Amino acid sequence: MTSDSNICYTIRRMTLNDVDGVHAIEAATFAKPWKREDFVKEMTTNTCARYVVAEAAGEIVGFAGAWIVLDEAHVTNIAVKQPYRGQGIGKALTEALLHYAANLGVVYATLEVRRSNEIAQNLYKALGFEYVGIRKRYYEDNGEDAFLFCCQHMPPADPDFEEAETVRE
């Protein structure tokens, strides 16, 4: 259980039961949100997808996701419900996602962020991400450029980490 600014919340792996709460946050946050079905596919058929959610008093208040391919994590989306923003939940979700990825053998993470989103850029920089390039007219809603960030300083992996999908030889 984590507590920031008098809000107690838990960060855990997302399940299919969380899709409606996650989609509601996605729809309220992004100009071109993913569809509910996209999150269902992430939970049921995309073997690269890993998501975490923040839950407070039984309510999903934020989420973060990445696609894990070999030793890279590509962060797909991070969002926190409006009344809970600015209280450290986004940072905690991102840290949890990076730790989860490190446990899966990831050695670096990438993400895109809007050129205008200085709050998110500052968060990513504080977590060790560095600017590495620009994707021109990346965002379809308004043609805004995206900055490409990379984090090559992943948290240490937990040697006892295991999940149901872990393959052993």
C-alpha cells in the first residue's frame, strides 16, 4: 500500500476486470483514446503487453502500460484520473512499470511524449529518461511532434520474481 498526499492506493498488475476503469481514464485523458476493445486485446491476446494499475478504495485511479520485446520496453500509455493528478501516482506507476519490466529482463525503455507536455517530460527526466530524438507530426489529433525518450538505467530486477507467463527451460 502506497500513500501520497493522504491518498492510500495499491499498485498491481492490471487484469481483464480493470478494463472499464482503465478505458474511462484513457477516454477522459487523451485526444485520440484507445477503444475499450484495445485494452481487452492487450489483456487477452497481446503477449508483449504488461500493464499496472493504481487502485484507491476499490477504484482504478491510474494505469501504465508497456510492450516488452526482447530486452526493450516501449511504454504505450500512462494516465491518472483527473482528481488524483499531481499527487505522485503517475510517478509511482511509472516506477512500478519500469521495475516490472526489469524483472522481465528489460535493459532499456522508450516512450514518446508530446512536445507540449512539459509536466510528463519532467517526470520522465526525473526517472532517468533522456531525450533522444523527435518524431515529426506524431500525434494524429493535431499533428504535434513527439519527443522520443529512452531510459537505460532500469531498476534492479528482483531475483525471486515470477509470473504465470514466465517460461523455464
